[in-house]
Amino acid sequence: MSDSMTQMLDRAFGHPRGLLGRLGGAMMAHGNAATERHLVKLAKLGGEDTVLVVGPGPGVGLAAAAKAARRTVGVDPSEEMLARCRDRCHDLIASGAAELRHGTAEDHGQPDESADAVLTVNNVQLWPDRAAAFRALRRALRPGGRILVSAHDKWLPVSRHELGDELVAAGFTDVQTWTWDPPGRSASLAAQLRAVRPPESTP
């Protein structure tokens, strides 16, 4: 792939910005919607839960999580995506059910042991240091909290089983991994994982 094409894809999907970022956001809102809502359903969120959404993009999954949980925090490195997310989730943000901040998986700003669930869709393949990110997300979870990850299987830098091993290395247990075929002709197979921060664990 040429450098110019790589840069275009990064502006549209990797680190969305400008016109390409807006176009990429619209495509993500449409193409990822079913997966976002599916992951929220799998998380089995309760009315007292605090949820950290890493890379909420245009906000479809964040809105679904905020309607099911007590408080939902979205962190994204793209100002373009944060703006789109604010537009979609305006009422939820105004009510205090949702919050947005600039951040990454590794530098999310969530206090230690303050979240019950971490959700991320089509984002893990962009993290420059997955090991550090998984450790940081584990610290954000309360003991017994869970992380759910979904990504296009064909774009993963490693197999989903290797991602599971990385979660174990970061201190997670009860790792499960599977594939899910989202509805729609243009949707691609999703690799999904679920893991738990052990109930009795230290940061």
C-alpha cells in the first residue's frame, strides 16, 4: 500500500480528522452500529454500572451503554470523533449519564478501580502498545470487572487467541474468544473477546 493511501486511511479511520474523518465517521456509524450494540448487550450492564468506552467514534455504542448503565465515559484521541459523539449523545451528556474526554486506551484518565466494564470496538488494532493499554484498562476496572473487545478479524495484527494471551499477561482471567458475523452484506467477521479482572487483585 502506498504512503499516500496509508495516510488517507489514517485520516478517515485511524485518527479521523477533516473531511476524510467526517466521511469515515459516517461509515463507522453505519457499519459498526450492529457490533457496537451487540457488545453492549454482551456486557450485561446494570443500572449501577460505570462503563469506560475506548474509541467510541461517532457514539453509537456509547449511547447504547449510557442508556443501560449509571455512568458511561468515552475516551477518543480524535477531536473529530469526539465532536460527532457529542452531537449524537447530547442529551445523555447533558443529563450526566455520559461523559467524553480526549484520551487513549493507555492514557484514558479513568481512576483506578472505578469502572465495572470496558468496551472497545474496532479500536484495538490501532493501539501502539497493546500490553501497556491492557494493563492500564485492567487498573481502571474494579476487581471482578470485565473487558469486552471486538475488532474486524481480518485487520487484527495478531490472532484473537494471541490477543487472549495478551489479556492474560496483563492480569486478566476467564478469557473467552469467539467470532461473530454482523448482519449486513458489507459487514466483516468480528473477532471478540471477554475477560475479567480477578475479584481479589491488586492494581
